[in-house]
Amino acid sequence: MRRFPWVSASAVAFLVILALLAPYLALPDPTRMDLAGRFAAPHASHLLGQDEYGRDVLSRLVWGARVSLSVSLGAALLAAVVGVTLGVIGGYLRGGAEFVTLRLTDILLCFPPMLLALLIVTLFGPGARTLIPVLAIVYAPSFARVAYAGALTIRSLDYVTAIEALGAGRPRIMARTILPNIAGPVLVQFSLAVAASMVLEAGLSFLGLGVTPPAPSWGLMIGAARATMSQAPQLLLWPCAALTAAILSINALCDGLRDYVDPQPAARRPTRLADRTAPGLAAPPSRDTVLSLRGLSVAIDTPRGAIQPVRDVSFDIKAGETLALVGESGSGKSLTGLALMGLLPPAARVEAGRAWLDGIEVLDSAPDIVRGLRGDRVAMIFQDPMSSLNPVHRVGDQIAEVILAHRDVGAADARSRAVALLRQVGVPDPPRRAAAYPHEMSGGMCQRVMIGMAVANGPRLLIADEPTTALDVTVQAQVLTLMSDLKRETGVALLFITHNLPVVAEIADRVVVLYAGQVVEQGDAAETFAHPRHPYTKALLGSAPREEGPPPEGIPGSVPSPGELPSGCCFAPRCAMRLAACERPPPLVEIGGGRTSRCIRWSEM
Amino acid sequence: MSAPLVTAEKLGRRFSSGGFLRRRPGVQAVVDLNLSIAPGDIVGLVGESGSGKSTIGRLLLGLIPASAGRVCFDGDDLARASSAQRRRLRKKMQLVFQDPYSSLDPRRTVGRQIADGIVIHGLLPSRQIPARVDALLRQVGLDPSAAGRYPHEFSGGQRQRVALARALATEPVFLVADEPVSALDVSVQAQVLKLFADLRQSLGLAILFISHDLGAVRHLCDRVVVLYLGRVMEEGPVEAVFSRPAHPYTAALMSAAPSLDVARRRHRIVLQGDPPSPLDPPSGCVFRTRCPFAIAACATEAPQLTPVGGSMHRAACIRVGEDTTHRIDDELHRLAFRNNQS
């Protein structure tokens, strides 16, 4: 949620106003000594007592804030302006500017900040005036680095190319497009720099190289109090407390601002609740059913309340069968697969449902039981093979690892088994390829390795989440052929999650169509594609471009987001066949031939 | 056919890698491309990843410099244009990206992003801009109230419409659409494709439509250019190329695409192996390492585009003179038979 950070902002404002108003407050002169009142305890005229020279502590604290805040804020601001300018120019323009920025910051970063500051102060003499540029020089390189890294990432994004294509000049792009998008890390860096320069100012003043006595500064106060620590420990307390409060409130403000300037709402930390309602009694699964899923609902807690991206999904998969779970983005198809693997993201939880894999309950079991099944009886293949393989291990070792995790075999056995698996999934020259790293292989080869890894322990169920979407068409054809060969040879049950209907038509025996988290139609794949019994299935089929005939129709509107589901049939707002009765949620009904449909007008189609 | 709007002559682009002092030879991403696009023409550019599709799009827009050959826009050589001239040309050509999630700046409202082009080129006085943004949003089928919202509040299809509105703001005559629908849901793809067709109709836009989705190309484009490893394998009118592919690669690409039509599924060439590395392309014909029809001569001779039948249909295969369609059909049947046996 984007809320202005009022609390931390007012705390910082309070400090700043206090420092600004110091001359106008009815405070005693911070430098006026009163030796008679040395170490006096707090009383009416000196609210926080008096120090070793009898000076008023409260007054010195407030006047000291002037110095500390102006030095640290001024230095951080100067460092930010210089550093960010250098960093953005270097990161966006590259070439000579990049060289200058990087080498300059490298040279400065070679020196420990304290030593660098000491060196410069010794050259220019102590005093609050010199401290600001000194500290700015010390902290500018870190700003330059942060801005450089940010600019480098953002310059390659499409929206930067888009605005270049619109003809925007470079200064405009840097100021209007790059800068706002690196604001987050720069603000964090700013809060760190303010805190660090406040501490460094205190340190330098303590060493006598910062603010010169008798001018008040928190660092000087800490330095002086240290000498008399045994007599008056409270003198150490006040400046330290002021320092801590100032740093904390500035950090909180910068963090709050970072979230505030980001227009995208941040995902709130997930809460994990263990309220899993009993799904009711389900018939025990029959013998050749590998997976039986009943009434799965997945909930995600969001700042606006819980949403249900998967609602009451049930299906069975038999051995040697391919079930395609079809749907568009947001249909809940991937979450269903992840829930079965016990791999839901932290924000999501299984709210209801039971699933039996080979007769073992997986949704309600202890995490270590599910972990034991993963990679053994059930395995998963992901969309992007390049990022699913570990880049720093050889592919043969990665497959052997999976075997070793579940089977009691020697390392050498596992390795030779890995080579055999690579041969089985059609990787040419398996012994040599087993020693290769993922980056040395093409996307298609990596996906073959992933499949080899998935079938390493002879799983009963293979869940494939968009396994060919990231591949080229000619390579996709190879991988689909491989998967149907494997299914035929090993009798593994395949849960194939995809949005691509032609792929489903190629590979699936049965199909489950999901829309907005619900099953809308389920049945034999060929039957369902030839005679869809739900308007969504029909419209989806009409959206896929065909070789012949008119251009595809498409479906008006878009999938409702899980937070704003219609009260009745979820597809009704986009449906050409809707009636008044569609305002009520339709049930999933058996329509014969082992098929089900969630449409009250299925028989008219 | 009217005078071409965009022409590429012997266009080439090499990406060199390596450091400051040591340059390695690098990747030849585009080789000897000749292409011309007339006003109101939609040309499809198909090929697999690494075939140089996106590079060609950016070369035609002058976003990256060519390393060989030249690009002319409306008769002006892009590389020789003065910066003022280039600014004027910039306005006339735009780009639409694949991923509508990364192509919009997340920190600025949709309305301000659409207005960018108008502001940059000073096309309208500032008080007329909101009305123009409203009109643009309507043109792409969005409600004008969208202007005040941020990109993350829209679905993928809606974002792609916003991106299109932004591209249309400067009243371009040429649009490069780089995989504009492949990141969208199937049901939404058709809507966006229809929008492209409508815009061509109403604005007379010339479009270079880059895609790996042959179905979309077939329905939207007038002409199609098939790329493999930065070289044109085949080009011609969509009907001709799709109904009688003359190059084995085109035939393989078309047969590899999964299909809802049961009858088509039996005819399939599953190409073996992966595309070769563009760093080290094969000698002669770059497709020969995966081609079912390769002969010894393919290794020595780089094939030139030669006419196939009539109507500008050309293919780069030395065996194109043989009775091509029968040859490919026969081979398809033979392979299908072998696949079924195995």
C-alpha cells in the first residue's frame, strides 16, 4: 500500500525544526561555562543537567543537532548529487563516461573512508565547513556504484528503447526515465550515507578533526563525556540517544519514501495459517489411478484480503495417461501443479483439498514426507530449462545428485545411470555431455536434461509446467515426441500444464480446462476439442489460429482477476450465450461419456 | 505497387565481442538482407530464436547502426541523415515490443507515457494533449479513464494496447512490431491482431510483423520473409509461401508447429539437432546441417534467392529448380511413415 511515511517524516521534521529554531528557543548559551555547576544533575533551569564545564547539556544537544544534521544531510545530499550524476551518465552512455565513473570510484573506494577523511581534513584543516565536502567525497563513490548498476540494468529494458524510438534526447531519458526507476536503491543508499556521515562526523569531531571546540556537536559531546565517564555516565547517554534517534528516524523515512515513490503496491509478508478445513469424505482412489485430486483450493493473502486463485479443483490421472491442464494466465493451472508438489510460494497456502499419489496423501502430510516423494514418485519439469538447472554444476552430476538423494547406490553407479538417462532422452554423445555445464548446451538440450533428471528415479507422476513454451517450434516438436515416447516406455502418468491448445491436441489423452481458478470443462481430449461443451472452451479453440479458414475470433474482455470475480458464472461477462440465470454460480455437472461441464446451457452447444 | 516506404539494401550487422584491446570476430546477426516495404504493407518476419529477427527490426528503425549496406526511409538514407532529419524521421517510425510488462515505465502513468512522443516532438500545445491522449486510447479500444492509471493496473492485453497507443502518438507511417502477441493469452492475441489489421486499414500503416507464430503471420500479413541464422531462406506472398513452401526449412517450420487440425498432424518433419551457433555458421548453405535434402554441393555453395513460380516468391536453395513441392511432400510422407514405424 502506498502510504506516506508520516510517523518517520514527522520525527525527522521535528529534529530539523528543532535544529533550525535553536537560536530562537529560550535556551542558555551552549558555550557559556559555569564551573560552579559542573556535573550538576537535571533541575528546572538545566533540564538535562550541566557538563564538565557547567554548560547546559540540553542547549548543547540542540545546537549540536544543527551541526550534526547539517553536516550529515549536506554531505549525503552532495554525495548523492555527484555520485548519481556520474553513475547514471556512466551507466547509460557507457564508453568514455563509463570508464571515468568506474575508475574514479574505484580509486576512491581503495581507501578506507576514515583514513580518506582524515587525510583530507588534515590537508584542509578542521571545521564544519570542510566536513561537508570531505564526507561527500567519501560517500559519492557508493552512490555512483548504485546508480551505475541501476542505470545499466534499466537501459536494456524495453521501455527505455521505446522512449529512444520516440526520439527523446539523452538528458531527458536519463532524468525522466532512468532516474525515477533507480530512486529506490538510491534512497536506501542515501539513508545509509546520512547515518554513516553522522557517525563519521562524530568520530572526526571526537578525534578533534571535525567541529572545533567549544562549538557544540554530538561527536564532541561524546568525546568529552568519555573522559568523565566514571563521574557522570549520563553525559554519554544524551548525545548517543540523540544520534541513535536521528539515524533511526532518517532510515525509517528513506525506507518509507522508497515504498511511497514506487507506484506498484509491495507484496505484504505472507502469513502462514494452518487452517486446513476437512474436505469431506472422498472415495478411496482406484488401483490404477496414480493421482487423485479432490477439492483443491489455494488461497493467497494480499493486503486487500485473501484471494482464491484455485477453487475446488478435482481430477484423476491414470498410469500411462496424459492429462492436460489448460488455461490462460491467472487460471490457477501452475499453482495447482505447485500445490501437488508441495512447492507453493510462501504467500500461497492450500486452503482445502486432498490429493492421493499412489495412495499417499500429499496435501495434508508432513513436509518431510512430501519432500521424500519429490524427485522420487513425483517429479516436475519447468518452463525455462536454462534457469532451472544449476549453472555451476555439470549436468551429469546434477542428475546423479537426484538419484543419490533417493536411492542407496554408490556415486559411480549414479553417474553411469545419469549417462544412461542422457542417452534415453536423446542427448547425443552422453558421456561427454554429462561433463558439460548447462550454459554449454542449447535450450532444447537443457530441457532434455531436465526431463532426464525428472525421470531418473522412475516417477509415477511427471508434472510438466509449460515445458515447451520457451523452446523454438522445431525443438518443441522434438521434446513433445520425447515426452510421448517416455510415457509409452515407462507408463508414467503425465500432468501437462499449458496454455497452448495445439500442443494439448498433440499430446493429451484427457483435458481439464481451467478458467479463473475453476474447472469449467473436463473430458477426453479429442472429444472435448471436437465438441466443446462449455462456451469458454469453444471460444478458446476459436482463438487459436488455424491453417485454413477465417482469422481467429478472440474473446472480448479479459480474465477477471482473482480479487474481483463475478458473483455468478465467472465466464458470463465475456460469454455470448449468457442468460439471467448465469448470475448464480453454476455447478459442475456430469454430461455423460466421462465428461463434465460448468455451463447451464451445455446441452444446447 | 506504390513506391516503397522502407528499403534495406544488402543490409548486414555484425556484433563484435571482446574487450577494449582484443576484439573477437563476433556474430554475423544479419547477412545481406534486401527488403522493401510499401505503405500499407504488412510484412511478416519469421524465424526461430537467434535468426536475427529483432536485429532487423532495430536496424530498420535506425536504433542500432548497420555494419554493412543501408536502410532508406522515404528515400532518405538513415545513416546519413542529419540529427534534425533523424528526429523528423524518428517520429514517422515506431516500435512495439513483445513483453508489455517491461516495455512500459512502471513509475509513470499511462497517459504521461502516451503523451511522451507528442511532448518530445512538440506536436501539440500542452492544453490539447489530454484530448489527444483520450483519442489515442479510444483508437486502441481502451477507456480514456485509463490515462491516469499506472501500467501495473492493466492486464497484458490492455498493456499491449497502451504500448500501441504510445507508438501511434507521433502519427507514424511505419511500425515494427516485435512479437507483439506472443506474451499474451490466446484469447487476447486474436483481439490484438485484429487491432493491428484495423490500424493498417484506417491509418495506412506499413508494419514489419516479427513473429515465430506462423498462424498469426498467415492471418495478418501480405508477405512473409523466413529467416534462418540471419539469412533469408524464403520470401514471397503469404498464400504462396504457406501453400507451397519451396525451401525445406520453411516446410519443416510449418510442419513442426503443433496443430488443432488432426489431418495435418501426420505430415511432420521433426528436424534433428539444434540450430548451429551463429558464432560458427556452417559453410555453404547454413541450413544444410539439419536439412533432410542436403547434398554435397550444399557445403560449398551459398545459395542465392531464386524465383519460384511467379509473384515475387523466392527461395534460397540450390535444389529449388527441381520439382520442389512434390519433393517436399514425398519426403514428408516418407518421414511420417518412418516415424510411425519407429
